[in-house]
Amino acid sequence: MITFLASLFIKDRRNYDSPAVRQAYGVLSGAVGIGLNILLFLGKWIAGTLSGSIAITADAFNNLSDAGSSIITLIGFRLSGQAPDPEHPFGHGRMEYISGLLVSVAILVMGFELIWSSFGKLRDPEPIESSALVLGILLASILVKVYMFYYNRSLSKKLDSAAMKATSVDSLSDTVATTLVLIATVISKYTGLILDGWFGILVGIFIIYTGGSTLKETIDLLIGQPPKKEFIDEIREIVLGHSLVYGVHDLIVHDYGPGRRMISLHAEVAVDGDIQDIHEQIDHIEHELQEKLNCSATIHMDPIVTDDKEVLEMKAKVEAMVQSLDEAFSMHDFRMVKGPTRTNLIFDVEVPRKTSLTDNEIMNRLKEQVHGLPGSKYFAVIQIDHEYY
């Protein structure tokens, strides 16, 4: 159904990186979710009233809250697509994350409310009246929620959307919840055992677990997460695909929400190259990153020596020293400055966030190895940089 509606209402619907297409899918998914959840609420409310089951009635109001969550998702995508303004110069992309956060909170609230109602049912159990109509409504509800889970999960992967992922997890929790309610109803019908309250507690615990998981993921996005390795590899491939660039470092991705990413990086270029040619090439790379990855880029040019045999040999020796500490370390911005009494080797070492060595340990070990090089008196001037991915 979503695919069919998307073909009718969304132009260029396969361009998932486009902010406009993302917004259109979010609004469409939210609208469909509102309609389906209201229908499920009405059906389960009727079933709960007919059967006298607290679990079915609570599940009905869970679907009503899901309709509210779909409204939040719809509004979140609408707001996230707004253009930048003086108060929000980087746009409103993170509104999508906030909508995912609110959906996660709604899931948690419903889980606690269901457990509270179920404890009341344990204290005062009542027989459950089931019928073919009640069982049919529950089964139909399960099938609808399974469909909603799959289409929301599919969209979350295509759009890389935290809000859509939270909505898909919500649909999955509803599927499990209604399945347990159906099992409790069938057991009560054929054995007389009243398990309504116990199954309600199990459903509530599952809902809280799924809500807590999606809440953590959404909070991580709001606080800031490292970009995916595939995205970093794409950036490097594009930049290094230009002949005037010898290396890339100090790469930082600023995430202001889907479709609102900004990149800053340092590109190593020949110190004796034509500055106008290099500048034109850098401008071209920035435009290419915008076109291919839909993100703004700012590139700083770092001049390096590319044709001095002595400098290149010394650079190779120092690189080997850096690699001997940890293969994940890398070196850049190497310079060799000779003085009357000593030669300074100036370079930066880029290290991952997770390393067993402290910055002081790295610098001290490298300084000791550099100082031990044969020939002139060598001294290391080192800057430690930490990766942001």
C-alpha cells in the first residue's frame, strides 16, 4: 500500500537521499499509521468490551497512543523539512530525531500503564468472554501490525531514519503484545484459566524493553554519533580521486539531522603546486561532495613536500615508528626544519578514540625513537589528533 501511494504522491520517490523525498515519505507513513491505528483501536475496543478483557482493552488504547505517535512522526518530518532561518541557521533536520524520541517515550509510558492495569487485574480477576468475532479482530490486528512493522522497517533502512525505526519497533512490540493477548484469550476460552493479568504484565515488560532500546538510540543521535564507515570511505574515495590531493586527514562530519550534514577536512597538496589550479580543484571537490553525498563541505589545503628525497625518506621512517605503536595510528602534516644545532621533525599523529595509550605515552615514545635516529640531532614536535569516526 505504501509503495502504491508513494508512486501516486511522491515525485522522484527512489531518491532517498533527497530531503524533500524523505519528508514526503515521513508524512505519508505518518498519515497511513494514523488511519490504521484508529481502525485497530476501534476494533480492539469493541473486542475488549465484548470480552471484558483488560489486556484487550489496554491493547486498544495502546493503538490509540500509536495513532498519536504517528501524528508526532508526521509533524516531525514536516518540521524537519523546513528551510534554515535566523534562529536555526543549520535547518531543522534534528526535529526528526526529536519525533523519534517522543515516540520512544510514548512506548515507555504505555508499557508502564499496561503493567499497572495488569496488577489490578491480578488482584481482582474476571472471566473473559471470547467469541469468533473477538478472536478474528485480534488476528486481523496482528496481521495489520506485522505489515506496519515491515513497511516502517523498510523505510527506516532506505531513509536511514531514526524516527521510522522507532515507529517500526513500536509496531513490532504491538504485534507481540496482541499475540500474547490472543494466546491468553484462547487459553481462557478452552481451560478456564484467567491469565489476563499475567500476560498483560509480560506485554508491558516487552513494551518497556523495546521502548528503552529505541529511546537510547535516538538520544545517541541527538547527542552525536560517529558517521558510518561507509560514509567516510565514500568521502575519501571522492577526495582522493583527484590527482592533486595526496592525502586526507582531520575529517569531521557535523550532523544536523538527515540531509543536513556538513563536512570539514584537510587535503594534502604539493607545496610547490600552482595555487590557482589547486584552489580550483578543491572547489570542484566541494561541489562534487555536495552533489554525490548531499552535504556541504569545507576543505583546508595542507601543503606537503612531494619531491625532496631526504624529506620523503625521513617521513617513511617516522611513519614506521608511528605504525609500530599501533597499526590504527596514522601520520600527516610531516615537515622537516633544519637548524644550526638540530633538526625538528614536525608532524601530527591521528589516533582512534579507543586506544590503550595516553597522549603523553604516544608523544614520549615517539620523541625517544626520533631522538635516537643516527646522524644529526633530531627532535620531534608532535600534535595528537583524535578521530571523530
